[in-house]
Amino acid sequence: MKIKVSGYSANEGTREFEILEREELQTKIDNLSNTEVFRRTFEEARAYRHTGTAYTYIDARSGEIKTCWLGSNTTNHPWDSFYEIWLCSLKTGNGEQNFGVEDLLDTSSAEYEKYLESDLNAEDFISTKYGADDLAERIENAISWQAVEFYFDEDDIERQIEELYSDPTE
């Protein structure tokens, strides 16, 4: 299927692009794992200290799943982003993707009481007391728990699909 996409201005005009048929794209989305999409997005978000957004999208041209990062107050050109159907997005920077105490420690345990007596943050406390492997395991468990709790925003995905397929040229 082909669609026309306008540039930023009338001077740029429009370009024609080929995308998957709507039903094929919808089937690919329906077969996605929400936990895997979240995990990919989260890992991308943890890699950036600058403010912005890590996001995972399905490419409407190919059906591929891609994860990337976009800095604050920036946008991609319409010809470089019209095909992105965002599935998951997470803010980055300012400690947005840091784990809290409650993610890594049982707040009703003796271990938590010892943590409160220390001057360390939760990650440093666990790493110092139990080692890097234990910390890595707890972080993995926290990511897994958050991934299981993540669900696609079906209304937003449908809105994006509707917008993409609203003016086909064929």
C-alpha cells in the first residue's frame, strides 16, 4: 500500500512511501510480547542519562520492531518518522529509570532496617553487602516485575494506525 507524507513545509512538498497493509501490520502488533517490548525500551532508557525519551516502535514499512532514543525538545522529520507506531516509551534523564528502595529491598525485612542505618543508596548498599551479582539479580527481578505489569496502550496504538492509514494513495 502507498501513502503520501508531507514534509515540514509546502516548499518540501510530499513524498510517496510504501507501507504494509493495515491488516498485516495489525496482525504483527497483535503477536507482540508486551513484556519483551517493555524490556527493550527499559534497557534503552537505562543507557541514557540525558533527558529525552526511549521508545520502541513497529516500522509500518517492514513490520520490524526497533528501539531508539530521542532527546528532549527534538523531533524527527516527518519522512523519517511517519512509519513509527510507538508501542512503549519511557522518559530518561534525571534518574527517571533508577530503581527505588522498594524495587530492590523488602521494606518489611531486617535487611531494610540495616539499609536505613547506612548512608548508602539501595544499589550501593546491596552491592557492598551482597556483591554485584546479587544486585544484578535484584535489578533483573525488578525489570521483570515492571515488564509483566506493562500493557500496550491500545487506544493510542489505534490512533496512530488510524492517522497513518487515513489517506492512502491506492
